[in-house]
Amino acid sequence: LSKTHMIPKELQDQLNVKSATATPWWWGLWTLMRYRTRKNYKNPNYMSPRVLDKVLLSLLIMTLYLLKGDDYKESNYTNIAAMLFMWVTLPA
């Protein structure tokens, strides 16, 4: 196991490459976007877990705080602050 094997010079020159793959990174990205992304965006099983929860949560927050920001009385400042807090923290 400790023996080293000599590689012929021609083979060593062929194995010494600048990159690990023969295709550039932009070609791989283009292929991924062309074939997989279009199919994924057309598939409701792919899109529903990524979009539906955000839409439902947005609708829930919208109905909770609908027309609360129109009232600028001092007693409504707490509701406006709560709305802004929920708006900022829920996406996290």
C-alpha cells in the first residue's frame, strides 16, 4: 500500500484540468431552469406548499387588522404597533 505508482507524462497532462467539470456553471443553471423549473412551477404539488401557507397567513392577518390603521386616535396606537409587529415577525 505504501508503493507509489508512476503515471505516464501524457496521462498526467490529460488528468491535470483547471475545473472539476467539463461544462461551465452557467450551462448547468440554464439546463436546470429550462427543464426542472418550468415543470415544477406548473405542478400544483410543488407550488402549493410553497405559496398556499403564505397566502392563507396573509389573508388571516389582513382580516384581523383590516381598517385598524385608518383610526389615528391615541387609543389605537397599540393596535397599529401590534399590526406592524406581526407584519415583521411572522415571515421569520
